[in-house]
Amino acid sequence: MTATLLPSVQSTPESMPVVDSSSEFDRYVMDTYARFPIALERGEGCKVWDTNGKEYLDFVAGIATCTLGHAHPAMIKAVTEQIQKLHHVSNLYYLAPQGDLAKWLVQNSCADKAFFCNSGAEANEAAIKLARKYAHTKLGIDDPMILTANASFHGRTLATITATGQPKYQKNFTPLVSGFDYVPYNDIAALETAVAKYKGRLCAIMLEPLQGEGGVRPGDRSYFQRIREICDEHKILLILDEVQVGMGRSGKLWGYENLGIQPDVFTSAKGLGGGIPIGAMLCKSSCDIFVPGDHASTFGGNPFACHVALSVCQTIVDDNLIANARERGQQLKNGLEAIAQKYPDHIETVRGWGLIVGLVIKESSTLTARDIVQGGIEQGLLLVPAGVKVVRFVPPLIVTAAEIDQAIATIDKTLASAK
Ligand SMILES: *Cc1c(COP(=O)(O)O)cnc(C)c1O
């Protein structure tokens, strides 16, 4: 080969720096994940392939983010269109794609306004800041409190690990942010006690409609309906974290639609961009109180992420993916319930909404979620734990009936070989 002065566009992979082993990878990348020992390099629809060419059915979908699976034509088109036109210029200017996405979200939810950022944690951080400003300016509270639930998950920034009611995420990171306390999820008596305890200080109750990370635990309708009444009575904001369950995954566009209530504020991220990083915090006009200077994000709402997210939203509608989430979700639940009956020593129950389903392992079983996930990988099925004893199924919303059957058969095989 002749040497060239300009880097070749068609440089072969061999000419680029390649990390060719997990130990070399670990030498350069911080050790923040207990990675499974495969390297994924390509995807199409609900399938991905590793660097050895082995095929996997992807029921993780980038942790409930790849709404349209991998290499979806609508996303390829949107990515290409926008990167050729304008990808990022900052929020110093008006950006039509951001306005278009906000309009779609407002017209398809209970909210009146949207703020954009880049992740779930940032969306929740924005909601927490909004609640604090609401406390100071609307309720006259100097030391506001926010209640969240045990076993919740709201992100990994300091404020959001504080909001997250799981000590394992907080350990070694104290001092935490002040102004948070926790209640058991789905326990109205405990919530009423906490509301009374913090009377005059409480500005918000922040919950997931269904706890995802904390074990795929759906909220009770009666619990959320009573919370709505309490919030109205005390002018407390009800903030719902829709980061994992929103965007059609629950079989409705928003998780709160399963509960028969509307939040004052809600957050979205994971599924919103179909795997392209984007987050959003939405609120009703009654608490639309941010003014210039209050909150910002350099990348938030950039035309690239917003145009791609809008293509995801439109594809969800055009291809009836919410109905698909409901129907394929029911098929998945039925199949897993049959599995639960077949392995009563190991499986406790199956729970979830739409295409977020948890297979709950018995406490008495020696199996952990990680064992089943590891077994699934060997059989060509990707799954993700939600805590120690729950295996989470969150496939792309485009998943087919045949793929659901394949996943169920694979789980059966995995459990059979787990003895
Ligand atoms: C994943 C998740 C988050 C955090 O989102 P990031 O994009 O990882 O910051 C927050 N809340 C819920 C409910 C989540 O599932």
C-alpha cells in the first residue's frame, strides 16, 4: 500500500486502534460495570450479533431504550437528514426540531410545556429543581422536602441517587443532597404518615408509575389516585418518572395512563430517542415557572436528537407500536406464566405492563437473576436483571409474535439446564 498524507475514508478496521480483548478494554475503561463477557458489534431489528458472529435475540434493547430496535429505516433516515442539515448550535437560538418534538409530546400527553436534556438523570434533576423553585416561589417554603419511594430508581447524579430509595447506590457518596425522605411503594398509610410529618415543608412526591430497576413493580391504581387527591389538597407536585416505562412500553403511551391519574410533572428519556441520548421534563402550565437563567443544558434539545426522537414518536403512531406492546406483552406474560408453573421451585410470579415484564425468582431458589441472564446469553437471548431476584424483559416495541415465542422457548431451555 502506498502511504497517503490524508487519512483514508475507507481505512480498514486494522488501521484503527482496536481494543481486541476484554482485558485490554478493562485497562483503558473505568470499572463501573459488571460486564457480561461478550462484545456486540451489529444489530438489526430485535437481533444483535457479537464479534464472533453469534446471534442474540435482544430483549434488553439498550435497557428499554431501543424502541424501534436496531438499524430501523425511520431512524436511519432521520439521523441522515438531520446530520446533513444541522446537528447542534446550542439553545441560544430557536430550533424547529426542538419545537416540533415539544409540540408532539404536549399534544400527546397531559403536559403543557417541555424542557430538553440528555438523559433520565438530567430530566429528573430538572424536575427536582422545578419542585424546589415551586416550593420557594409558590408555597413559601424555605426548606422543601420531596418524598420518593423505597426501591425506586431515578438516576446516578448526586440529587438523583438521593432521590433513589436504594442505599446501595448511595453508599460511599455521602453527604447526599438534603430535603428527601422515603416511603414504601404502594403503601398509602405510610405515605399519609409522611405527608403529615412534613406538613408545611412538602413540595413534591416523586414516583415511578411502575418501578423498573427496583424489580418491575407496577403501581396500584388506588394508591396513585389517593396520592393525586393528597397532592391537590396540599398543593404538592406529583412528579412521575416515566424514564423507563413511558413512550409506549407499558401498552399506553405514558405509564400514568395505566393508573387513571395525571401528574403535574413527568420525565422521559430512555425510549424517547430510540437509543439516541435525549431526556425531557414536562409539566403543566400551573407549574411552568422556569425563567431564563434558571436551568439549561448545552446539548439538551439539539436538532439531531430532537429530529430522531420525533421520528421515533411518529413511527410509534404510524406502525401501531403501542397496540403491539400490549399484545406482544400479553403473549410474553402468558408464556412466562406457563414457565412459572413449570418451574415452581424457582419462579415466584410474573408481573409488569405491556413490554416491561419481570420474571420474579423465589427467595428460596438458589438462582439469581444474573444466573438466568448468563444462561440466556449462552442460549442466544439477552435479558437484564432488575435487582437480585427479578429478570427483566424489555424488548423493542417492534418485537414480533415469533420472537416472543423464541424468547419463551429459550427461557424454558435456560431454566431446564439450570436444574
Ligand atoms: C434509567 C432510569 C433513570 C436514569 O436514566 P439515565 O439516562 O441513565 O440517567 C431514571 N429513572 C428511571 C425510572 C430509569 O429507569
